[in-house]
Amino acid sequence: MAPKVLVSDKLSETAVQIFRDRGIDVDFMPELGKDKEKLLSIIDQYDGLAIRSATKATEKLIEAASNLKVIGRAGIGVDNVDIPAASRKGVIVMNTPFGNMITTAEHAIAMMFAVARQIPEASASTHAGKWEKSKFMGVELTGKTLGVIGAGNIGGIVCDRAVGLKMKVIAYDPFLSDDRAKKLGVTKVELDELLQRADFITLHVPKTEKTANILSREALAKTKKGVRIINCARGGLVDEEALAEALKSGHVAGAAFDVFAVEPATENVLFNLPNVVCTPHLGAATTEAQENVALQVAEQMSDYLLTGA
Ligand code: MLT
């Protein structure tokens, strides 16, 4: 009998086609991730579950999934999967670490420009017919120091683009080798040095016990006056309360956040502060990235379900 896969989030239909082409019996129910009870009641029929971020693969769901062999996350973060519960049941969890890295890095760069030139506020003002030409004085990126926290797949691309923009790039990443730093054209530094030197700081680390609150109140206090902070990685890496206070005091000149401690973020201490640019976790939201991650997750899951590889 053909293995059965449930797609319970809005995955590109490319994934569905790949599953079918590979001979997998696939049910495409992109709204199901939001309906926990329904999902719980049918999950035992499936060998594979393909998700993005809306479906929460909790311990309860995994326990109820008596036939489940693999959970595929079309994207990087597996924060919505209870990994210990999956391991206990022998369920493999796979992600697609490469499919959306360029898109996410580009979003971080776009956010850096947006906050440097106050583009969202200037756009809203122009749409309102105000023509406030002298109100929106920006800063150049050329020659500025960008501090990159985490120079892995996404952070590495950010470094490369920023070097191309003629920024001086310094990176804090305990896993960054001297050789790779050299290839990227960046200087490796300790976190304290990065905080003291950077005109812009961008985060590109997962949220783990070590990185949660990495930009704590104490860390923010060490930053240069006038710093601008970009977070397109994960909510909870920055102390939002402390950042809001630092923005109000003028110590931090701007922030651009795509991710928030609580998501979906319908309210947040950063909302409505001047020169804070916010987007609703759009880091991976391009046509190209969504095609890539859908294709990759479907291929990987099919390989595993059909050959165990
Ligand atoms: C990811 O982990 O791949 C990104 O944060 C995108 C997402 O969660 O949708």
C-alpha cells in the first residue's frame, strides 16, 4: 500500500505534485493546521505530516499519530515540533535548511535599508499627502559597521551582501572558522566587542537556551548610542521591553523586526514606536523560497517513506 502523507499547512502545490509523482497518497488540507481537534482525530491515518509553521506538532498530536514515521517542516525552524516527543516515538523530523536562506537574508537587508531611511513612515506620510521632505533624514550604510550575530547559512549571505554594500562587517559566531570569516570578508569578534562597535546589529541564530535573550537589557546597554537593530531570525532573541525603553530614550535609533516573542503578534511593546519597522514573519515569504522549501520537503519525505533513506 502507498504511504499516506497529510499536508496540513499552506504549502505550495508543487509539494503535492511531487508526492503524487512519487506514488505517495497525499491529502492536501492547508487549513487543517489551525483546527487542532480535527487534526488530532485523523492523524493516525498518516505515515507522513508535511507542515509549515501553523501546525503545532505537539506531544499530544504525536502520541495520537500511531502510524507516523516522518514530520517534514517546509522551512528552517522546527520550534513548532515537539522534538523529544517525536524522538520517543521514533518519528523522524526533517527541515529544509537551504530553501529559504537567500530570501530571509534579503529580507534582513531590506529591513536594514527600511530602518536606515525610515521608508515605511515616509511612505505612509507621502500617501497621506503630507510631503514631509525634511522630516525623514536617514543615514548611509556605506562605511558603517554591521554586527552580525550568527554567520551560518542566512547570516553568511547577509555578510556577503553587506560587504557588497561597502559596509564593514564584524561577526560574532562561536562556530565561524577563520577560513570562512576570511572568505566572507568579515572580522570575527566577541559579542561584547560587536555590541560596542556596531552601527547596525542583525541577528541570525536559532532560539536556543544559549541564544534566548542574547540581546538582553545588559547587552543593549553595551551597544553604541544610535545603533539600529534588525531581527529576522526568531522572537525572544531580544528583550523587547528593554529595547522599547532604549528606543524611547534615544539610545537605540531604530529597529526592524520580522519576528516577535509571541506570534502571531497582534500587540507588542514595539508597535507604534517611531522608527520601528515591523513585518509579520515574512522572512521566508517569497514565491521562490516557498517553491524551494515545498519541493525539498516533498522530495526528502518521499525518499524516506519509499526507501528509508
Ligand atoms: C523558517 O524557520 O523557515 C522561517 O522562520 C520561516 C517560517 O517559519 O515560516
